[in-house]
Amino acid sequence: MNMMPYKTYLSENELPKAWYNVRADMKMKPAPLLDPTTLKPVSADSLERVFCKELAAQELDDTSAYIAIPGEILDFYKMFRPSPLIRAYFLEKALNTPAEIYYKFEGNNTSGSHKLNSAVAQAYYAKKQGLKGVTTETGAGQWGTALSMASAFFGLDCRVYMVKCSYEQKPHRREVMRTYGANVTPSPSMTTEVGRRINAAHPGATGSLGCAISEAVEDATSREGYRYVLGSVLNQVLLHQSIIGLETKAALEKLGVKPDIIIGCAGGGSNLGGLISPFMGEKLRGENDYRFIAVEPASCPSLTRGRYAYDFCDTGRVCPLMKMYTLGHDYMPSASHAGGLRYHGMSSTLSELLAQGLMEATSVTQTQVFEAARMFARTEGLLPAPESAHAIRVAMDEAVKCRESGEKKRIVFGLTGTGYFDMFAYGKFNDGEMKDYIPSDAELEESFAKLPKVEG
């Protein structure tokens, strides 16, 4: 083992003071959101009926490269940021690879994941606007937990629609949300019109993020003084999560390290987009080159098998249309254990970057993922979230390729959070009861047939 530090910390004074907006450096911008009734680009006024005013402005801003982080958000960040960049020496040794492996650990806060980076920002803007509360969806529960924490801090009511299979598999995550004061409802529910409609169309449905989004939006728009907030997919969320990449870049520069490969798990795109944004900015400006890899579950393969088309962001078809890689808004993913990655589409920004060939995507099965998670836990001493372990799997695969070729590459991946509330999933894996599910082409074609007929 060489003398390079095992963990690299930035000082509090080195905490980034502004978020980075990668869209500002994209020559070809992501396609605009469309109003589902007019099929025209959405206006700020229409977005403000669903989102906070400042967040709507951030959603539509594709020219400001940097947006200052308000002081109250920075003060909150200082409770858990900057987060460490860790050199995976023990994993490298176990793999017998010449590659250097680094990971940015985002699980060092009570929510257990990177989601708090955006939750505190969205709660802050809601409070600043004088709202009573917020509604949202959550998959595995990391986002719901983060928003519950942030809402409690700013004195907001928080209503969470949790994907039903995760609600049942992860009761402890649900109880953390309730401890912070959130109202948690399994989705699809019978308490909203769209929930009742989805249950009628899909009896016994285990839910999806698309379903939960529809219910949360309906709830927010039917209550005075409430707005809907989202934990991934949207441009505003990738903006807030850019703090991950900004810190990662600063820590690597402190070490004198330039990465070759940057890897992140991909569900809606918040972690991946946040991690790669400042590096992608360098690539877009022609300053440096990197290889970016998005890793998604084989059971919900939007980037690797989806269509690049306009689609509804939610199953209930109440949200704007977004041009993205999608499996179709009506696609119901299998009840996989990586609940945070069970979304039918992908961020429009990341989708456009993939379409331009500026990044690549791959998919892995959940047994492959948990094999990697087990090895990582045994070597690095951290139990990763199933979502994070998708990135671990591909980082390990790339390190093995280095062993076989003799190349010494520098690999960086995002460890989005811990898996201590995912013991049901680990139990299934340890007992040999975990099954892989990969949708057939026929299943996907059936879903694609329901895509809205929109040109562009």
C-alpha cells in the first residue's frame, strides 16, 4: 500500500459556495418540457403551480453556469459536508488490480444517502416562499427520509407517497420518516383519484416511482399552500447534487489525481448527474476527457433498452412531458430490491448527453449487484445500499479489465448511501432466494406502444 491517504477530506472552508449547472456548457440543450394539454414548452407560471417559484426558475435555467448556494443551505450542509473521498485500497488488493479505485461516500448523514443535498435546498425554497408543506414520492425511502429531515428542520408539513413494495420491504425506513414527522402512504393508494385508477388498471400493483409521483402531484395541487418536490430526474435536482462532483473534483485535485473512468448508478439521474457534472463540463469545453458510465438495473433498463422520446414523467399522466430515454410511463418494473432505481425514465439532461455519445450506459442484474455489495462490505467495511452497489459492480468489472490488460486506470464511483435499512434484500441474497428479472422485448414493445405521439 502506498502513502496516499485512505480518506481525503476537504476543509469546511473548501465547501463549494455555488452549484454548477452543466446545461450551460451544453451546445445542444436538453429538449424542453412540454405542457401535456397544449404540447407547447411549459412556462415558468405553469411550473409554479406545482413547484416552488425559485425551483421552477432553476428548472428552466440552461444558461447560468453557477448558481450561488444560499447561506442557510450552506449552514445545513456543514452538518455533514464536505463528505470524504476514499481510496479503496483493500478492494484493489482483493481484486489484484493495478487500477486505483476511489469512491465518494454520501452516506455520512442520518438520511443515509446523497438525497439530503437536494432535500434541504427544496425545503429551504418552500419555506422562503411561505408554504405550509410539501408532497413527494420515494422509492427505497432515501429521498423520503431526507425530505422528512429537511422539512422538520424548516418547520414544513411533509407528505410522502412510498412505492408499495419498498413500503412493505423497508418498514424501518418508513419509521424514520414518521419520526421526523412525515405522513407516509404506500403507493398506489386508494386515497387519491390517480391511485384508485392505477389500482383498477393494475390489480395488486407493487407500485413504481411513476405511480407515486402522480399521487404526490395530485395531493400537492389539491391543497392550498403546498407544492410538490422531486428527488431525482429534474434539472433542479441535478443542479443541487452537483455539490458531489464539485467536492470530488476538488479532493482529487488535492491528491494530484485525474480520473479516467467515472461511474454512477442511474435511476432518475440525481446521483450520476451530480457526480459527473463538473467533469462533464470540462469535457464539453474541450479541457479534459473522461469516460462516464451509467449503471442501471437490468429489470428497469431505460438507458440501455429504452426509447429516446417524449413521455410523461408519471404513470398518471398529470406531469409535463419530458424527452428522455424511457420504458414508457405505463411500465411497471418488477419488485427489485434497488427501489431507488425503479423509474421508467431518465433525466432529460443525462438522456441528451447519452444521445450525443458523451457518456455510456450498461445494465446489471440484482444478483450481480449483491455479489459486488458483499465483496465491498467484506473488504472496505461499509454495507452499501443496493442502488450504490450497481456502481460498485461496474467499478469492480473495470478494475478486473485493468488486471487483465495491465493498464493502470483511475476509477471513481459514487457510493450514494448505506444499506442498513435493506436487510430484507440482503437476507434474500444470503439465503440464495434472490431472483433476477429481465423484461422481454415483447413486454417493452407493449409499453412503448403507449408512448404519447409527440414529434421531437
